[in-house]
Amino acid sequence: MTAPVNNNRICVSIADPSVDAALAAAKAAEPLADVIEIRLDSLAEPVIEPFLARLQKPLLFTCRPTWEGGNYAGEETARIDLLSQAVQAGAAYVDIELRADDSSRQRLLDVARGSKCKVIVSWHDFKVTASAQGLSKLFQQMYRSGAHIGKIVTTARDYRDVLRVLSLQDEAAEMDFPLIAFCMGPIGVVSRVATCGLGGYMTYAASESGQSAAPGQLPVAILRRMLTELADAG
């Protein structure tokens, strides 16, 4: 097996409720971010065009439903419509959950076919981390889902949870499948840094001025400094 690639790709999550505040937070984060995630489910009035028009970095659009820890409680058809609009408007990435209906996920993959947009199929557990066998089963489901990129994020209760999630990169490397994998919560913070050196496709950070989108997100300036110092030390 080849050595893992250092992917110091940072996605800054923007979860502000107003478009103006979200744009301001995103603009402030752009110098340190590689990707900007717009959490449509956090916006009081979800829109796409203003972000594509005013931001220069690649954009990831996410509309996380309440059943996956997000704020969207509307109709599934409308949610997929919104994500499809993002694909067609020129988004670099869109995110849809592994738990979503197969028809929803397939519809988004069909819309993305032929475009430059990559579909991230994600899975989040805000309470615990599954066993090694359970995580491997999730990974295999994700691999077979048609995802361009997978994302498995759990909540760490001890260091063993962190190690199990990070070890998914071994399986991802064997399958040549881009994978985002780390843990939420205070114990999981180290995994948000370590995943970059283990071949993880991307890690996530909070903006300096905006709201954190998940437990344990570091401000982007701190995360960027840590990754830079680690790279220099190597």
C-alpha cells in the first residue's frame, strides 16, 4: 500500500441564519479556506446564487435534515430540488446523506452526471461511534452508493473511537475511494487534524466570526496554523 497523501484541504462551514451574515463570514474565511460549505438548512431563506456570485473558493452546498442533526424540516422533494439547483448553478460539491431515500440520492447523482460537481454521501452519528465492523459496513454501503466522495463522522467518547474512525482511511485507500472521516466532540478534535495526514479527503472548520456547524469544530485560523506547523515540522 502506498503512503497516505497529506490532504490539508480545509472546508469552512458557514451556518449563519441570514444571507448577509453568511456572506460576510464566508468572505472573511476565504483566505484560509480551500472550500466553503454553505449550510442552506441554517439560512432563514435558502438561496444559492449570491454565494456563487460573490465567493471565489469552491462551494459545497448542504441542506441537512433534522433527522441527521440539521435544521431542515421541510419536504424531501423541495430539499433535493434545492441541492439540484446548486449543482446546475455551478457548485463544486453537494452533500446528501447515506440515510436519505435511494431515489433522492440517485436523483442528485443523475443531476450531477456530466457536471464538475462532486456528490458527497455522508453519515453522521451525534451520540456514539460504531464498532469497527459497523464502521466497515457503513463504508461499504457508502462505496456502493455511487458517491464521488464519502463522509463518515461520529462522536468520540474515548481515544479508541478516534482510532477506529481514522483507520477507515486504510479501507478507503485499498478501494481508491476519497473519504472524509473524523470524530466530533472534544475528544474528537485531534482527529480533525490527524485525518489530513492519513489520506482524508478534507477536514472541516468553523469561521472566525460565524456559528459552529458541529461540535468540536476549530476556528479555521487555528486549524490552518496547526496543519502548517505540522507540515513544516515534517
